[in-house]
Amino acid sequence: MSWLTPDVVDVLIAIGKALLILVVMIGAGAFMSFIERRLLGLWQDRYGPNRVGPFGVFQLVADMLKMFFKEDWIPPFADRTIFILAPIIAFTAFLMAFVIVPIAPDWGVADLNIGILYFFAIAGLAVYAVLFAGWSSNNKYALLGSLRASAQTLSYEVFLGLSLMGIVIQTGTFNLREIVEAQAGLWNIVPQFFGFVTFVFAGVAVTHRHPFDQPEAEQELADGYHIEYAGMKWGLFFVGEYIGIVLVSALIVSLFFGGWYGPWLPPVVWFALKTAFFMMLFILLRASLPRPRFDQVMAFGWKVCLPLTLLNMLATAAVVLIQAD
């Protein structure tokens, strides 16, 4: 086969790796549903899913079958085109952002020099899914939920970006692979602890996870911006949220905890173990913390997290200048 040149082989290998990472990403996001319910049951001293299959492992399959065959109903009063577009954006946005995450020294989808900026851009686009869903549903609860989500996301994205500027100043690059390689001797969690804390807060808020899930507050908004969705459209929102958890956890590992670095075990295993730990942290927050009021969430972002990120950025810049002299 004369067309099978070394360059073509390299392209085919890269495509295969990208497809494998995509499948694992979607699978991990979907399986998070089962893991979350099992861990919530463990931590809250009650039973989780334990009827379908051994230890309830087939509960996810049962949920998927239900979702596939449930009536895919569109309200007659909704804007049909925008209504359908919203869950597609919600599902694909975080998948697109995952392409910049380096899994191992020789594993990853794209090695972009503007990796962090690309993540910010995609995270900004993700809010349109919520806006479209709330507006197109023509439902007051959905609209209020989307307005809350938009205000919360835009507010927390401000210091989501600023929390990483200390790392950018310290390493001199936006490339995630180079940031991971710069942590070979010392993980960024040590010099950038305040950046880590604020990035975690912002990541939880951007994914609308408890305790920052006011856009979906059942007791106030009856499930918020996706109240009119059913079947696979609701499923896309559901899985998209878990994919967001996987993405934010992977970014925390890459930016602050040395990515694939670790002793004895293969790099991919270290990356997976660290990411799984932070995914469980998302679940632990839901199991242990109450939901604050929406005004308290916004005040915490602007009055606490934003000044903290600015101080962290200024302190990092001062240290870099002193070391340069």
C-alpha cells in the first residue's frame, strides 16, 4: 500500500487516540451518574442503586434504556429550533474543550499554544446553551433559571481566568503540556494555592454543581432552565454536566497537581487516579454542603474570590520580577 506513508500512519494514530479519548470521556461522564448515587448513599448512610445487576452496576444501562425510549416531546409553545439546539451545545461544548488536556507525554488530542485561552473561549460559549434553553422554553421558571445561570457563569468566569494568570506568569506559557512539564520538580499547588482554591470554586460554579446549583434549584424553580426537556434532550444536558465535571477535574490535575507525574505507575494511570479523586470531591461537596442563596453566591464571587485572585496574580508577578533581577 503505497499511500501508507509514515506521515499517514502518524495521522491515523493521532485520530485513533483522539477517538479513544472522546469515547472514554463520554463513558466517564455517563458512568459518573452511577458513581455519584453510590457514593452519596455511602456518605449519607443509606442505600444507593443496588437492585439492577450485582451492586447495581446495570442501573446506568436501565437509565439509558429509559431515556432512549422516553417520549421526546417538544412543547407547542417553545421555539423549536433553539429548543433543539440548546442541549446539543451543552453536550458538545465541554467535549470540545477537552481536546487541550494532555493525558500523558504522548497522549492528547491537540497541543495548542493557546490552550488555556481556548478553554476560556469554549467555557464562554457553554453559557449559550443555558440561555437558549431558558428563552426557547417559554416558561417563567426556565427563564429565571437561565438568567441565574448566565449571571453566575459570567461572574465566576472573571476570576476563573484570573485564577490561572499566576500559573501563566510563573511558567510563561498558555500551553497545558508545557505547564505540566514545568511541574516536574514542584507541583503548582504549592506556589499557587490561592489560585487553586479560587479555580475550584469557579469550576464548581461554571458547571452549576451543588452548592452552586441555583439555576436548577428544585424548591424554587422546579428544575430551572431544563424543566421543559424530556427524553434524549434532557439526557444531553444531564451527561453534559458530568462531562463538565470530568473536564474541570482534569484541568485541576493538569494545572495544579502535576498532570501525569507520579512514581512507579504509568503516566496515564496517575492522571486517571488524580482526576477520579477530584471527581469524587465534586460529589462530596453535594453530599455535605447546603445550598446558599443566590445573592450569597454572587457576593462571595465578587467580594471574596475576585480580590483573592487579583492578590495572587500581583504576588506572583512580584516574585517573578524579583527572581528575574
